[in-house]
Amino acid sequence: MTNIPSVDLADFLSGDPERKQKFVNEIGNAYSEIGFASVKNHFLSEDLMESLYTEVKGFFALPEATKKHYEIEGLGGQRGYISFGKEHAKGKKEGDLKEFWHFGQEPSEDANLTEVYPDNVLVIEQPLFNEVGREAYKMLEKTGVYVLRALALYIGIDEFYYDKWIANGNSILRPIHYPPIVDEPKGAVRAGAHGDINLITLLMGASAGGLQVLKKNGEWMEAKPEEGNLVINVGDMLERHTNNKLRSTIHRVVNPPKEAWGTSRYSIPFFMHPRSEMSLNCLEECIDEDHSKGFDDITAGEFLQQRLKEIGLM
């Protein structure tokens, strides 16, 4: 059973105005209240998820020296391998107990980008790694397009407002490996309490539990999606843009009970980012007498650079 709101993307895609509005209301209310939802009938097939996990587990099982070969200096962790303990939550000095990989956007020839995206890093040892990662990237991006269309309607702006900003956007697919815990962690957890930087995050089912969401009353709640669903949550960019109408909820990945320290955990989030020139200024539709403007004006690119420094990747 899920303990975060569950919604069905098939309602939005049905062609039935009532079902479409039902999805808009349900996901909008979920993001206004808790910032997380469990979404079924997305575009990522079970076979593709299984293939991706197979490739990801194979990569992280490679020798340390081999993996380090794919850690490219000077990219701020934007592509390729990021080694264990490099990233930390904002405001923490202890590195998270994880290593991860970044697949990035491969823009179309007519993208007319104002920035240059780094090339994706090719893994020689696994011929299917990049191919499977790219296909998963596309399907998660496609799912995100429709979620943002629903949220645009919920906010009261044009349904296709976000399309131009997320097309060729700076989105990231991040396979994560939380290795077995060997020694008592000194203040470190698998992922410290944080809010995501981006517009929305799409997370396929992790190999083990541990994801917790901070409720309004200050209590931590285990986030358990329905089998095969994506967990989709609001990031800080969208919270700013909607002047807190949609909530970027603090979440974390806690360490398992001691008897389970010897097991790895794998997780694969897709961080949906817009193009860097998108304005994150608070929308007029989200400002009124009861909700004054809560954030300074900033672009997505400026905000991303600011946050990457805060979490230790730049």
C-alpha cells in the first residue's frame, strides 16, 4: 500500500475532460500538501527499468580504478562518475554514503542553447550501459512533460507553458549506489535531508526502502509507492516559481537497520531541469493579498550554479 497520494497518468491522457481534470486536481492537491505523489501508467516499461538496473549494478560492481577513470575533472559532476562521499546535503559537511553516475541531455541540432552541455561519458566495459540509460532518460522526460502540463493547468497558466523550457533542458538521470555500510557512520547517512534543486524529480522504485519525507507536523514518513509506480516530487525551482503554492518537501535516505548494513541499495532519480535562461520569478498567478512574493528574481541557470556550490559539486 502506498502512503503518499497515488494518481493515474492515464486519466490525464484519456481524452475525457472529466478524467483529465481529476488528474489535475489530484496531483495539484498532492503537491500543495505533501510535495510527493505515486504515479502509475507512466512511460517507463518494466522491461526497461529492469534493463537499466542490470546495467547500473554492473557498472558499480566494476573495480574502483575503472570507475575513477570515468570521473571527469572540471565538469562539476555534470556527467559521468561521481565517487563515494563527494556530495553532501546543503548545510552539512559530512559526505553522503553514496556514489553515482550522471546521464545528461543530448540536445537536438536546432536547440539554439545559450549554454553548451558536456558530452555524455561512454562506458567501454558495458556496451549497453549508455544505450539503456538514454532510452530511460527519454521515457522519464516524456512522463515529466505531461506532469508539468497538468501542474500548469492547476496553477492557472497555459497548459503548454513549460514545454519550451524543458525541451532540450538540462535534465539529469542519476543512477545511485549506496554501498554496504562497513563501519559505524559518524554523522553521515545515505542521503542527508534535502530538497531537490530542479522543477520535478521522477524516481523509479529503489532496490530497498529508506526514503523518508518530512511532513508538515515535523514527523518523518516512509515514502512507499505502489509497485511499478514512479515517485514524483516537486523541486525547489518549481516551489520558487509558484511562490510556495507547490511544495518542495525535505526528504532523506536513512541508513538501514544494522542487520542490513551488508546490503547495497540502488536508486535512479531523474532530475527534470529547464533551460538555463528560464525565469524562476514568482508567477503573478501565485501572488495575492494572502501570499506575498516570497523569493528574489533569478534564472534557472543562476539558481543551479548557486546550489551546486552549496552541496559540494562545484
